[in-house]
Amino acid sequence: MGFASFLGRLLFASLFILSAWQMYVEFDANGGPIAKELIPKLTVLKKNLSSKLGVGLPDIDEQHFVATIIFLKGLGGILFVFGSTLGAFFLLLHQGLTTPLLHDFYNYGPSKPEYHLLLNDFMLNTAVFGALLFFIGMKNTIPRRQLRKKTPKTKTVYEIDQKM
């Protein structure tokens, strides 16, 4: 059971680790290709939140955001392989930050072709979020150390006589 659990965590985390490595390799002075995709999405998000909240929001530096994504994916994936709950929380934070931002199906109408592609990706990332929550929940329900049952001592004739 232990090896199967490790292999499952390794395969699951490989999605994040390999993606973080690819983003790290492509990272440049401008933040890489992901930053080019993030700039318009962050602008739309900032405009929507500013109009809803009624206050101006500070600018988000795309390079720092991409570096944060790489950090959360990479370190979270590596820690998750070894069964760390902290790694699962890093991956949850990554999913929580990027899923609604990158897969913004809500900005498109159902008649547009982007809508269904983005909705599908959003739902897949939501399922990954749920799997991480399941892992954390299961990790918290299993006791860390199994308590040994104490075997009852047999009473001797001497102990019975003294009680009487």
C-alpha cells in the first residue's frame, strides 16, 4: 500500500512539477509566454474588481506573479510527493489563484467557442482542487501513530486475597 500511495502522489505531482520546470525554463526578463497571457486577464480582473469594490487596486507585476506560480507549483509538487500536507496547501493556493484567472469562461458568452474550452479546463482544475482537499482530509483523519492495545494483566491469587 505504501508504494502505491507514493506512486500515485508522484504521478499526480508530476503534472505540477513538470509544468513548473517548463515555466522556469521559459521565464525571461518579460516573464515568459505565460506573462503575455496573464497581462490581459489581470487587466480585466482588475477592472472588474475595481468597478465592483469601488476602489482602485494596485498594479500586479506579472513577473512576480509568474515567479510565485513557479514557486508554488514546484515546491508544492515536490513536497506533495513525500506526503506533506504543506505541499498540498501550496498546490491548493496555486489552483485557487490561477484557475479563475486563466480559465475565465465567465467573460465569454455560451455561443462563443472559447466558452466551452475554458469551462472544460475550469472544471478539470476544480476537480484537481477537490482531489487536493480530499488528500488533506484523509491525511488529517489517519492517526499519526497507532496506539497499541494494552493486554490486560492476569490477576494472581495473591492480589485477589488482598482485596478481600
